[in-house]
Amino acid sequence: MLKTVRISSNRKTGPIPVTYRAGACNTYGTCPKTCGLHPTPATGTDKIDADYLSAVLDAVPTRGHAWTYSHFPADVVPAPVPGKTVINYSADTMDAAVDAVNLGRPAVVAAPAGTVWDGGVEYRGVKFVQCPAEKSESFTCQQCGGGVPLCARGGRDYVIVFVAHGTGARRVGTDEAGGCYAASGPTAIQWHGTRKTGAANDADALREFVRTLPAGSLLRHHVAGDIGRE
């Protein structure tokens, strides 16, 4: 199930087009069972939706940029291709993030709540920098990178850090399941609503949505959700 939003009210993204994707039976149904932030892994999936993934990769606004994140293993996440949506591998650990970079995949990582990353950190020869939007309430994806957000840069050689937040933040970086930032608050409301009212054919809905966006738009796929097949 797919929800498309032309002008997001999400504070971090800013007023840009975004999508939410949920399973029809369970909100987390498009997320992989292996995601360390998944509060109930059994409700996830181990399959990628090939048709939808193809639609995501092609869903880039004319003269614009599109990006998203996936918790599926880095070696099955498509490598970046110019003109296509950039899919960032979402790592649960710094080691996994570095391994992904060495595979040629752009990577991000969730860091434990309260971690300080000012100035960045280098680990195993790879630089880790915190998402700029986490450092200022007035900074958004729309302003990031001078029109090309850091997460939309498929060829970057550094990892972007997202410090854990939300009600499950204490679980991030531990062996306890959970920690997904979309498990509560306004994002959860949008995401759970997607399961009830979103488009049933995700791929077709996405293809139609991107055709309606103004040239030069930024598109953030999956404020919550992933590329899995329920």
C-alpha cells in the first residue's frame, strides 16, 4: 500500500514530495525481518518486490533528485546509477555501514541516542557525519547539499549518521528488538493510515505520482516502509 504526499509537513524533510509504504496486512509488512529496528520481526518479509523496486529506481522527477533507504542486506540493494533513485543501505552498526561502502553502496547508520558526532568520526578509514537536519530545527532535506541532498548522492564515500530518536530510541545499539523511529508519533499515524487508505498497486501509483511532480523536485521515497513484498 502506497501513500503519496505532494507537499510534506514533516519537519525533517521540509515541504517536498514524499511517500509512505505499508503492507496490506501489517504496517511493517514491506520491511525485512532482518532489520534490527523492527519491533516485531516476524511480521516482516524476506522478499523484495521486484516490480515495485523497478518503479522506485525510475521514479525521479525530471531534472530532480530522489532517494530512499532500505534495511535489506547491502548486497541486494541496487548500486547507485546516475539518473536513478539513490537507495541508501540502512545499517544497524558502523561495521555494517563500512562494509556497504566497500561494496559500492551509499550507507547510513542509526546511532544510539545521545551520541555526539560534531565534526564527524572516522572508523575503518570511512568518515561518518551526522545528518545536518538533526542539528537544527530550521534545517531540512530541501536545504541540504545546495539542492542535492547528501542522501541523494549515490557516489559519496562517507556514511550519514541518524541519531536515534522517538519512544524506542533506547533500544538502538542494543540487542533488544525495536527502535524504529516510525513506531510512534505523527510518522506512525501517517504510516498506519497508509495500510488502510493507500493505493493497492504500489508500483503503478508511484509511476503516476512522479509524472505529476514539477521539474526539479526532490522526492523522498518511504518516510516509512521499504522495498519488500509482503
